[in-house]
Amino acid sequence: MIFQVTNLPKLFMLIGQYTSKLTEGQRLSIPKKFRSELGEELITARWYEGCLVIISKDNWSKLQKRLIGNTTLVTEPVRDIDRFIMASAFEIKLDDQGRFVVPEGLLTYSKITGEVVFIGLDDRVEVWAQDIWSEAEKGAEAKASEAIEKIAKRTG
């Protein structure tokens, strides 16, 4: 007997680093591997440390809940997160080559002018100006073992 399971959520994981370049017309091409995982309905917004985030429309509300928790009160920290991320969010439509126009405000915030690094982080993609990512990656590498130790002490 064969059972067919339907309506299960799609399980995926965005991982790895890919490079691209901002083209004329302020367009970026999302790496094909990420496009196949993210789907067609996407949102981009400002993110932390000077990068942008790209996430599927389906995962957008889940991300918001992770950021602010299950609070029902619109406290000042919640408002600040909303203003920082939500006010900068744009729905993006990809062309046949997987490109989208990056809004001017997001380019200014991220300092993207040429080479770009896309970083897969489970359910979202961070987009960095390559020179800024190089510095951020060095900092993350330097802090990684210390961070693991702190996490281990909290959970162990």
C-alpha cells in the first residue's frame, strides 16, 4: 500500500557563500541555488551590521516573531525593530535571470556599489558589499570560539 503525504511544509536550508556584482540599473542576480530554495515571492530589507536580508514571503512573519518574541505589547524595543526592518522592507520580483532592482535606500544603507557576497543562513540570505563582508567575516572568525564557549555554558 502506498501512502501519499501532502501539504507538508517545504524543508530547506540556505547555506554557503556566492558572489555577484551590482549591474547597471542597480540590479543584483540572486544565486540560482538560493532562488530555487527561496521561491518566487521574496522580501528584502535592511539587516544588521550594514547588510541586507532576503527572505521568502512565507518566512517573513516567522522571522519577525523570532526578532520580537511572542509579545503582544508594542514596546519601544519592538517599535525600534519594526521601524528598522519593516520600514525598509520591499517585496521583490525577479526577472527571468533571477535579478531584481535594489531600492536606492537599501543600496545607500548597505554601501553596495560593485562586488556583492550572498550568504545563506538557514531560512534567509544576507547580502553584503564584499569589502564590508571581508571585515565582518574576520571579526566573526575571531569571536567564534568565544561565542561557542558562552553558548555551551548556557545550555550545558
